[in-house]
Amino acid sequence: MKRQIHHSNPKQNYAKLILKGFCMGAADIVPGVSGGTMAFILGIYKELVESISSFDAKFIKLISQMRIKDAMEHFSWQFLAAIGSGILIAILSCAKILEWLLQNRPALIWSFFFGLILASVFIVARGLEKWSLPTLMAALSGGFFTFFLVGMMPAKTPDTWWFLFFSGAIAICAMILPGISGAFILVLIGKYHYILSAVNNRDLLTLFLVLAGAGAGLLTFVHLLKWLFNKYNDLTLAILTGFLVGSLRKIWPWKSTYNTIHGTGNDLAATVQVNIMPSSWNTGLIMEVLLIFTGFLIIFSMDYLAKKKK
């Protein structure tokens, strides 16, 4: 399925796509928040899956036949280039800021994203044509799976080239799924802080290995997603809705740390935490609650404006 960008003001459209990619990239940096969730929130998830899956056997065949123009018309490179540019800009510009916030003001980050994802649960669930026993069971299965996944303890793993390649592949598969954070998967396999440091220190070899794995994982996994949407749209959306609900466990803003992996220092990504209720009202709690409502209202405002535009 070809997807081309045809608008009277293409520059404005590309700017919007770059901004949406930026939002996805910023979300991907935060362990517990999925870039796929942000794509869902921004209304580009299915187009993203379709566009990535246009890099297929037909595209490779056209390239091998030197039919470059036909190949580029088949491949949705304009959409992906705009989204990819935004993601890259976010990773390069926001990594240090978000790393500092996660270390020093984590509740502010969690609060805002908690509001975003809580609201997006209702938006995604509304996309089903109808709820039935199978879709309800699918949603519950997705919810329980993610709930227990995000409660797992991080592990210590090697820094070898093959494991960095594997880390990129498994993280990108999670990253494209709403509700399952690619960054959190990196936390679980003990590579989040290592790769974030590689971004900040411009460790090109490490980044190349991770990106190579991500590319291989993405091109494989996205074709499965496309097939699922085409054959089992409601069941797929129901599972994704469950993923979103289950992921709320990880991004609950108020936590208490009860264990830290040996040798990781103050790395927040390597801590084991339990969710708690805030003990008393204070200025910090009021700000966190306001951020939850802000995130919630942003999603419903965007949904309202999108419907009004249609």
C-alpha cells in the first residue's frame, strides 16, 4: 500500500511530521513510555506500520532491477524520513535533559506521561468496531502480560557486540508496540544506561551495533504487525489497549526504591521500585497532579481537534 504526502503546503505537513517524530523520540528515551504509544496518540500508528512495511520484497526487486524511481514511489520514504528526523533530533537534544530529570525529578516525568497514557487508553479502545468476549479476553491478556513484564527486575548483561545488536533488535520491537517501552526493555536487559551514555558520549561503534540490530528487528516485526491489523484488527487493538493499561504500573508517579543493582551507582534505570500512595499534600504533589491532568487534557484536546478537522 503506497502512502504519499499530497498537501497544498507540503513544508507545513513535513514540519508536523517532524514534530510528531520528535514527540515519539522523546517518549522513547523514558523507560516505561513507548514511542509506539506516542504514535497512537498522535494518530499516525497505522500509517507508520504501513510505511515501514513498504520496505519489502517488491522494493528490493525494483532496486535490483535499477528501477529507482518506481522503487521510491513504492517506498514511503518521505513519511519515514520526516518521522525519523524528528526522532533523531529528540534523542540527540533531549537525552541529557531527560536523563537529569529521571535522576533528580522523576515524579514530574512520570506524572505527565501517566496522564498521556491514561487518556490514550480510552482513545485506542474506542477504535474497536465492537467489544466482544474474544476482544475482552485479548485486552485482559495484554494487560496482565505488560503488568507483570514491567514489574520484572533488571539484569546484568554483557557489553559484547552481539548482545548490543540483540538489544537493539528486541528494544525496537517493543518500541513499536504501544504500552511496551523499548527503553524499559533495555532496562530489563541491563543496557539502558550503557546505551544512553553512548548517545551522550557519541560512542559511534556502540550506536552502530544497536541501530543495526534495531533495523533488522524493525523490518522483520513490522510485517507481522501489518498482517495482524489486516486480519485481526479488533483483536490487535484490544491487545494493544491491554498493553497500555498494564504499562501504567511502570509509570505510576509515586514510587519507593527498595533495591539497586550492585555496581550501578545512582542510575535510576537500574533500581527496583514499588508503587506507593503519596503520604501528604504538598507543593510537589500538587504539581504532579496538575501534570497528570495536563497530559490527560492534551490527549483529549488533540482527539477533539482531529475529529473537528475531519
